[in-house]
Amino acid sequence: MAAILGCTIANAQQSPETNIEEVAIQGRKKIKQERAEFKRHAQSVETLSEEELNRNNPAAIDQILSTMPGVQVDKRTNFGGQRLVVRGYGNDQKFNNWGVKAYWNNMPLTNAEGITILDDVDFAYVNNVEVIKGPAATMYGGGVGGVVRFYTRPDFIKGVSVSENVLAGAFKTFQSRTQLNLADENYSVNAAYGHLETEGYRPNGSGLKNFFNVNGTVKLGKNDQLSFFGSQAYSYERISGQISYDDYYAGIDNGNLAYIRKDAGNKIKSTRVGLSNSVNILPNLRNYTTLFYYNGNIESVSAGAYGVTNSPNVGLRSTFTLKNEFKDFENRFDFGTEIQNSMSTTSSYRFTGSVTNPLETTGVSGASYFKYNNNQATYFAIDYLTYKPWGVTFLAGISANKTNYDRKDLYALPGLISGKKDQSFEKQYETAYTPHFAIQKEWKHQIFSLSYSEGYNAPTATSSFINFTNTTNNDLKPERAKMLDFSVHGLLMDTKLDYQVSVFRIDYSNKLTQLAIPNSNNQTYWANTGSQKNSGLEVSVGYQYKNDNSFVNRIVPFVNMSYYDAKYKDFKTRLLGGEQTYDHQTVVGVPRNKYAIGLDIYTTPGFYLVNTYNYLGNVYTDFANTNLVKGFGLLNSKLGYRKSFGKFDLDAYVMGNNLTSQVNYTFLFLGNSINDSDTGSGYPKGVATDLNPGPNKAYFFYGLNLKYRF
């Protein structure tokens, strides 16, 4: 019954007001949605359709999302430990994501603390992605880097269909997805089971994932529909650890013994449920509300500690849209709220670093056991006023963002542990107001947008407390961001060619950095270290040639380019035993150049060839810019045959990645995290281990997708 009451469909996930002028676009499939979202958000937005997501294995979002200008995805394991980086922000975190917000079907993947874990998301089940680049706090709350939205949309072709997708190949990888879809005029239901396993390309690098997903929708009336989404996930990603720079450049990867010896890895068992209703309250007033629940049970073993976390997160997101027209004007007013509460329980037990007994801990006295009650709330209002004769829209919006943490130390009960200090604390950050102003002009098939927006990023609960001094970090302030963005989205050559050009400047203030406490045996704390200025130019151009009467019936080339100038300003940290100043140095992890080139060829008989070359430029890993890591380019290709035979749809392919066998990395430790060295790593003392390498030889996968329509 839950399945029949199903999931979020396209016009439930995105409100009807996203539509723009009716244009019969002859270019790439994603462009209609991209133009609508570009106009709705009034800042640079890029999307990926199902066709773009299937350029590679959809589970490898690092390969796919990184083709976008302004977007980079790092990862610590085969299909986990992802780190989202948007316009040079979000790459200075050692673990998970922070500062870039993520959603799945209108449900936040980012919890109330501002942290995003993506290991238990079934990306092979995602068929649409939208990235809002730069601060978007006015509509989405906390997060100064941007917003990444993942969508799962069921098949609305009337009838019943069943499909089986299978992939196998390099590193003993096997992946499958079994899917059932039922659709009629008033409902659509989709259920799928996904499986992914691999031995990985690194020592102790295996992974296993199982997913069960259900979504659908039921139309309760002409303007009323109920949607449901549910997922059950299991993810186990082993961790090989970081290696040295010398080994990386030599193409040597024996892993890091501090991780391998402990059989390090992350296990996640999670449940996610969302229930949405989209309804017209009045002819000109519409509401879209989603109630969501998530619970993740995480067991992690790293080089330094064993941890267990139980993290239920519950909340709602509700948006009202009021439309009015009078004479030559049209007005749309969006207002609503997003509220989350997380009551997680976390425990951590530190390892001694023993080689003979790798899992030996320092005992209960060095352990922690906390109960958190974290709350995040955003209230927003955005007004769009359009003067129709000129095709000009003025946007003005503001949001109020509140964050508070309450932590109870469950090991601090009287008489439980002798001499134990109570690490309980409460912290509430002042309400932050983030405005957004924009002016848009439509001219023929071009949309011009000039916008100013602000972002807000509260420190996490962990960074809000200093363990060494056993005090709340009262001096800590949230990060703020101010962005000026001029973007143009247009169609040329009878809508066959699409382009988007963006010029931006983002000023980050109160930059949060993890610092070492002198003479404290490697104790750290978080502080505001100054400002960061990210400027850039992003260009994406795509074209589609079609001729149904020729052997080659479709050719789709694209070029996406990013040019960055990211610098520190008034930036000071405590490193190497003293205060260091890094004014005007290049921001760690941000390349000067990044680009992706694609050329796809499709034929009338059904054969196709998809080619992608993705280049990431040189980056610095330290604030002083003394350690430069060389850039690299990856060439990937996919050769396949796609055809329909009666009620059967067939897609068979072979896919090759890193065809030129380039030395490359998937994750870097940056900033104050550089020169990382773990006890028992197998490397000599003083040798930095900061890199997670990618496969440095060409590797191949073979796939078969079958669908039967009853």
C-alpha cells in the first residue's frame, strides 16, 4: 500500500512555476529543465539528465558530476567517502561534506548539524541532478558553497514494465539493479533492488552495497497529488588510507598499514522515508510540503579510532507559492520553511597505535560517549516581479537561519569514571539573515541574470567545543559568504546550440579552520582564520546534430571550462609552533583550470560511442603554497548498442576508463590536514601521507540493460 501511494514525480519535485517560455528545443535533453531552474534560482545552475548520468557508471558520481564547470567530487573509497566541491569551496574537510548542501527528492541529505554523508545514497537509482553554484541560503538555508539536488523520477509510460541492469568488470566489480514500474493515468509506482560489490583497485579496498528503493505518486484530484519515497540501504566501504607523494608519482600503491592492519572501513545501515503533498489551496496559491525521516547506524574503524553512531534525523520542508497578475505585471511570491532535528548518539574509542595489537584502545578514560540534540531551522520569502512587455524580472528574497546544539556527556555521570571531565555543552548561534537580489532579462532565447546572494554556514557541534580546555568554543563565528554573479543562458542556431557563461566573485569571511594546540600532544581546535576570495569564469557549450535519414543520426559534442582565481585575505593560522600569515596565497585544492570535453555519436542501427575527457589542473595542498600536486586528465569511453525489439529494450556496452593510464588521485588532505602521518603507517617518520590514488592503468566494464514492457 505504501508503494501504491508512491514517490515524488517531476512536477511534484519542482513546482510548476519553473516553466519558462515554450521553446521546442532541438538541442540536448537537459536544457529545458536547466533553463527553467536557471530562471527560478536567478543564479548559475547546471543540470544532468539521465543521458548524461549514463555516460559512465552512475554509481561513480565523481566521474560524472566532475564534468560540470564549477563542480568537483572527491572520494576516499571506491564508491564512498564523497566530498562535494562547488566553485572551490568544500574541499578542506578530511571527512564527509560540510558547507555544500545536498537533497534527494526534496529531502535534505544534509543533517541538522550541516554534515552530509553520501555513502548510503543509491546513485544508480538517480536519474536527474541539479547543482546551484554558490551561496543559495535564501531558499535552502545553511551552506555557503552551493546546493546539489539528486532526483529519482519514475517512468510514466502507461503499463507495467520490469528491467534488469547488470555490470561487471575490473577489480571483480559486479553491479545489478532489478526494477519494477507500474503506471496508469492516476498513479505511478516504482520499486528497485540494487546491488554493488567490488574488490577494489587498492589493498583492503573492497566494497559492498545493497539498496531497496520504492517511490511513486497518486493523484488525489486535478491539482492534488500525494508522493512517497522510501529506501533501505547497507554500505560497507573498506578504507586503504593515504599514501606518500613519492609513492603516488611512482605509481606505487601498497596502501597505508595504519588502516590496513585494522581492517579499516565504514559500515552504514540506514532508512530514509519521505511523504510529500502538492496541492492548490486556492486557484492562485499552491503548497508543496515534504515530511522526512532518516536514521543511519554507522560503525567506523579508522587509523586512530573506533566509532559507533546512531543518527535519527526528522523534519519538514514546506513551500507556498502565491501568483497574481495585474495589467502588464506578473508577481510570484514564494515563502516557507525547512526544519530539522537530529538526536544522535555517538561513541569513540581511541587506538594506542600498537602494531602487535592494532585494535587496542587507550581505555574508557580516553573514550567519549555523547548524546546530541541538534536543531536547524530556515524561514524564507522570495518575491519575483515581472514586467511582461520588457521580459524583465526583479527578485528579492531573504531567509532567517537558526542553529543550536545541546550535547550531553553520558560518561560524565558521577562515580562512573574516576576523574572524568564533563564535556556536555549547549551552543546557540545568533539568527543569520541571508538576502538574495537579482534582475533577469529575457531576449529571444537568451536569459541574462545579475544576482547578489549570501550564504551562512554554522560550525558543527563537534567544532563548537574545545576538548583540551574542556570549554565551549564561544569565540567561534559562523562562516559567511557574499557572491556577485553575472550569468547568461542561451540558445543559438535554431536552439541546437546551448551555452551558459558565468562570471562570479565570492567573498568568504570568518573562514573556519582546524588548528593544532601547541604542546598538547596533537590536540586541535577550530577557529575563524580570516577571509577567502574566489573569482572565476565558467563556460559550458553543447550542441546536438540530428538527421534521422542518415547512418549517423545524432552527434552531441560539449565543452565545459572553469577558470579560477582563489586567494586568501587576512588569513592567519597557528602551524609549526607559531602564527603564520598567508595573505594572497592561492587557496588549497583549487586549480587554476578545469575542463571537460565530450563527443557522443549515435547511429540509426543503434550503435553509439560516448567519449569524455576530464582535466583537473595543478593544486596546492598547503596554505604557504610550497607543495604543488600535478594535475591530470582522464579519458573515458563507452561503446554500445541500444535497440528496441517489440516489447524488449536492449542496451549492451563496454566501458573503458583512464584509457591513457594516467597517474591520478581521488582525494587530497589539504590545508592544516596536510603532512598527515599515522602511527604504524609503514612510512618513515616525517613522511607525509596525504593522497588517495585512483587506478593508474586503463580498466574496463561490461554491461547489459534489459527492459520488458507487458
